[in-house]
Amino acid sequence: MKKIFTGVILLFLVSGVVKAQSVYQPYSYQFYQKLDADVYSTQTRVHSSLKPFFVDDSLIKHHYDSLMNLSGLKGKFFTQHQIDVKGKDYTFYTDLLPDFNLSRDFSNKKNTNSGSLGLQVGGTVGNKLSYNVSAYENRAVLPDYLATYTNQVGIAPGQAYAGIYGNEYRWSYITALVSYTPNKYLNITAGRDKTFIGDGYRSELLSDYASPYPFIKLTGTLGNVRYMAMWAYFNDPLSVKVDNGDRKKYGVFHYLDWNVSNRLSLGFFDAVIWPAKDDLGHARGFDFTYINPVIFLRPVEATNGSPDNAMIGFTGKYKLTDGVTAYGQFALDEFEAKNFFSSNGSSRNKYGWQLGFRGANLFNVNGLNYLLETNNVKPYTYSERSSIVNYAENGEPLAHPWGANFREVVGLLNYSYKRFDFSGELDYGHYGLDTDDLNFGKDIFQQYVDPARAFGNYTGQGLTTNMIYVEGKVAYLLNPKYNLRFELGGLYRSEKNSQFHDKTSMITFGIRSSFRAIYNDLASYRTH
């Protein structure tokens, strides 16, 4: 392991010139898929699996600039930030971010709405430092399935704690980051935000679903190799209480992305979660042994009885053509060879896998991008012996938003023409909810040491549930700088098992803004 680490260091020291990169573009699948033609071209080697991107990367900068400077509408309101200052060695911008939406749920004969007002401030200093601060105040009358989720979890999906005021939910949160590139090999980013690892719509390693969290992240780039080390601080409201207030925990994440060639990329991931206090209230704080940036070191040590939650994973992609890229992931939460290589259905077989295809300019239509993906996670994956060290942040999964014990097939289609954006999603889910006070493995806050059964487990066990989710949207982009747009959408969701059959059929219309990703394609958290 020391030889590997030494080799990585030497690689950085003897490398040639690498352009400094520092400017972040907030990650959302809807925006990033517009870059697919460049990112997944057989002529480029973009480090596509670690997001957000550095958008001043020369490989995607031209395309990115064209998206930020669309023609068709004239005037500052349609082409610039609301306050936009460009000096000799700095830039500064600020925008109000309106996000108001009216909708009708025809299945439940209910009018719903959401209202959000945000403010973002950002800019650059020289060509090495960038910053962005965004604050949001939100209120909403949620459709029934999202209200059920929020009542059970206490969190507006992927955002923050939501208080109930009559039939309305209210919440607020802030994201902030500073990105600094001291030299041409290294980027340092600190703040409160999210990170996504993978080439798919979902990630089974680290996704952008859970609430924003404080972190510091080091990213080194040397041509075909990019290496990330991140330390994070998480909130945990659903674990067993040991004192007043929510419990806290820490996480360390390492990811190495290697572009073997223009077509083939491989990635290696590990993560460790540990509590600020144990279940007896004994303070531990930040464990400085985790400062070590060597990938896979601590998970190997964890096999010797570490009380912390260690996970490893692998990613890969292969560009079959300029229009077809195959990609996948494998997440291994626990490994016992005797059970792993048998068919006994052990509750200790905790792993998940992903396989997908994506591409740009489908049928040679410019701007028509697609994705087809399946995700499969075994029961009890991401859970732990103590709920405080499960793989979650602020009551929600750090990986796939459905937790564990599920199969999913999702297809996405996006088309952009000038200032018009069209998108469609079809999602099928098969999963098992806990029932009869037994832990069947979907709720990652349940301790895996108390399973419904030790052997004979299978994906979808428990209260077997099937979900169909269909959504379509059409948007007209008013200002690309902060994604201000009119948006019309339709949604159908059916979730059915032997205890309940929830249906939602909605039409939505609103004026939206910001690049934040808000997921509505959620599975139930518990029975209801």
C-alpha cells in the first residue's frame, strides 16, 4: 500500500503542465447531461465520474460557455446575472432565485404548491479562487406521497428539516463553498455542499441526494489520473439518542479515477463513517488517524475488528462509440467469503451494483441525450451495528435515495433546442418494506445485527412493493446564468403492495431557477 501511495506522489511530481482548474458548476443531472457530447466523446478523456466538475476544464469549457450564452433573447435580464461585475482580476455576481410552482394532484383531488426564494452570491479572485454562497427559504403544500415521506423522515427530501404549519411545510438551508487551486496539480475545496461519484443517474457510492453537509476536499489531477480525499461532518437525527439534540458523525472518502484510454476508465472508492460519540455518550471527536489520504488503507484494517463503518467500491465506463457509453458500479459494504460465495442468502451479504448505458445525439439528433440504468442493492446494505454509523446524513441515505433491499430500472430522455428543454423519465422499482416489526433490510437506520432472518434473504423481501414513476417536463429558459425558466410538467406515480396502493397524478406549472437537484422519484421509507 505504501508503494502505491509513493507512486501516486511521484506521478504528481514528475508530471507535465496541467492547467489550473477551480470554478465549480453546481451539479444536477438535468444540466450536466447537456455536456454529454463532449464528456463521453471517444476523442476526450474527461474525468466524468467525480462531480461537480471544474467547468474551466479546457475539454468542456467551449460547450459550457455556449450553454451559458444562449442566443434568442436580448437584454441583461436574459443574458447576465442580476448583478454582474467583471474586474481585471476578479468577478462578482449575485442573483435572487425565485422558485414558485402550482400543481394539481388529480388522483387525490388536491391542490399543491411550492414556494422558494433564494439568494446566491459568487465570484472569482484571479484564476485560482472561486466562491459561491446560496441560501433558500422554502414552503410547500406537498403531494401526499412526499408529505408521507417528510412526516416519516422529518426532512424535506435532500434539503433540510421541515417544520409543519397547518398543511404547509417550511424549511431553510444554505450551501456554501470556496474552491482554491494553489498550483496546477491540486484543488482545495471547503464548504457545505454535496459530492457525486459515478457516471449514472444514481450513485451507490456517494450521491447528491442527502442534505448538504460541511466538508473539506482535496483533489489532485494529473492528466489521466484524478484523486480525491474528502473529510465530512454529518448530522444524524434518527439514531439512538445519548444526549440532547441530534447526534453527529464524521466521514472520510477517497476516490481515484483513472482514464486508462480515451474509451476506458476505472475508479476505486472507499469510505469510513465513525461517531462523534458512541452509544454510551463517550466523546470521540475527529479521529486524526483518518487524515491519512491512502485509499483502501482503513477498510483493510477494519477487517481486524474496527468499530467504524467501512465501505469500498469500484466504478467503470467504456465508450463503445461516441453515442454509447456503458458504465457501472459495485459497492461492497461487508465481505465474508464463506457467505459471499454461497447462495445461502446471508444477511451479511451487503452489496449493490449498477449497470447502465448513456449517450448523446441519439438518432443523430443534436441535443437528444439518453440514459438507461439498473440499480440493485441487497437487504441490509448501508446499515450497521449501531445506527449512528450507518451510511446516511441527516436522516437520508448518502448513496441511493431508496436505501437498500430494492431493484430499479430507470430511463431518462432529454432534448434541448435553443432555449427549450424537454425531459422524460420512466422509473420502475421493486422493493420490500419492513412489516410486522421485523427488519427486512430496507431501512438503513435499523441495525443489521437484528435481521428478520439470518439466511434465505432476497431482494424485495418483506412487504413486497412495486412502483411506477413517469414524469415529463418542458421548460423555456429565460436566463441560463442561474437557470431561470418557465416549466410545465406532468407526473404519474403508482406504489402498490398488499397493504396500500398510493397513486399520484399531477400537472405542475411554475417559474423555476437555480441548478440544485431536487429528487421526487422516491420510494416509501416505511409502511403507512
